[in-house]
Amino acid sequence: MKDKPLVSIIIPTYNSQRTLERCLNSIGKQTYKNIEVIVVDNGSVDKTAEIAQLCGAEVHILTDVERSKQINYGVKMAHGKYVYRVDSDVILDYDIVEQATAKCEDEGYDAVSIFWSPDPTISFWAKVRKLEKDCYKDDLLYAGARFFRKDVFEAIGGFRENLIAAEDYDLYHRLKQAGCRIAKIQSQELHLGEPKTLRDVARKQYYYGSTINGFLKVNSIRGLIQVSPIRAPLIRNWRKFARHPLLTIGFVVYYIVQYTSALAGFIVSYTRKQGSS
């Protein structure tokens, strides 16, 4: 592996013991072996750090920080030519690192879009989300990028640490503005952290809605297009919905809950800020 560049996998965690071991095991099974794993934990009170250490990861503890800062810190600690941001609740296809590295090494790309697919076995709502997410598989605007040349990531300033919602969309915009070439690969991640109930959906989207203003401030029209409920990939893939009428009904319900909750979070957050100013 001396001729293979080192890839640093950065995993931000917080109370991630339920899924982290499966995530790390999938990294250990990669066909590409020149990998270091850096876990940046946000002061978990469960066995997250212990699991990470037992699986051979390098562990750093940061407290009271958001995900963007965790990732940026991990990149600073990384020794690899490439960095790959991985969430703690995904399982990687066995050749995902090999494919991503080859795109950059052999074809000169600066970053790679890696699609994550919801695990449909989690719940009915996970099946609904898979139907939706599959529509974005070939659309970089919504898929974003997760694998980068480290020097490119650092040159654009990494993630904006004041952003919580849509920080990956923002990074994608800045990569494109910098003239970076972004590739797609076939291998993908399987997302285990899917909602089991509509309450789970509402809670998460309310939080994202309460923090979306920072993203919209720096991304304006492009940001509005990305967070809009009217999305070209969904329209182009109408046949997918036509083939699954029950899931389509579920999607309509899911979409209403998603955007209603996000709007409520946005309004409450905006009102509080106006009241304190």
C-alpha cells in the first residue's frame, strides 16, 4: 500500500453507540486498505468513544460543538491526501473508498459525490424516503460531495462552522465556485438513522428549520432552490411514484410534515431573534 495515498475517514459522533460499530466494521472491510479513521466525539455519555477505540479509530473529544466544527477539526488532525466525511449511522459499500480514490487519482477529480440510500427495512417512512432519495441519485445539486482532496477542502475553508442545516449544500456551492471537478461513483452508503415515526420526522425538521436561516443568508437564490419543495428530480422521476401508489401517498404525508415542521421551526427562530434584537 506504499503506492496508495492515505485516505482519512472523519466521523463526527454523539451518543452513536447504536450504529457506530456497524459503520466502523464496514470501513474495516474496504477493499482499499490505506485508511486512517478519526472519530471526533461531541462528549457522548454512552459507549461511543469506547467502541471507536476498540475498533482502532483515533478518538478526539470536543464538547458543545456542532457537526461542522467536528468535521473541520478531524480534517486538521488528518494525515491523508484525501478526506472522507462519514456519518456514524451509515454502512459503506465494500469498494466505496477504492472507487472514490480512483476517480481523483486516475481521472483528476477534486471531490466525489457519494450517494447515501435510506435503509428501507427500518420503517414505512424509511421506504418513503428511499423512494424520494432515489430520485436524487444522479443529481449533484442535491447529492453534494463527501470525499475530497484534503488540500482542496482546506483551500475553500472547510465547512462553515456557524451552519447547522444544509452545511453540505453550502460546501458543494463553494466547491463549484472554486472551479472544482466533482465526480459520481456507483458505490453508496446505506443510512441506518432513518425515522421510525412521523414524530421523528417532525422533530428533526423543526430543528433544521430553526437553523436554516444561516444557510439562506449566504446562499440566497441557490439556497432557496435547494430547500424548495418543488424539485426537478422529483418531477423527472414521476414514474417511480406512479409505480408505488401506497408509498406515494406516504410521500405526500411525509412532505407535508417535513415542510410544515421546518417552517414552524424557522418562524419560531426568526420571531425569537426579532424579539431579542
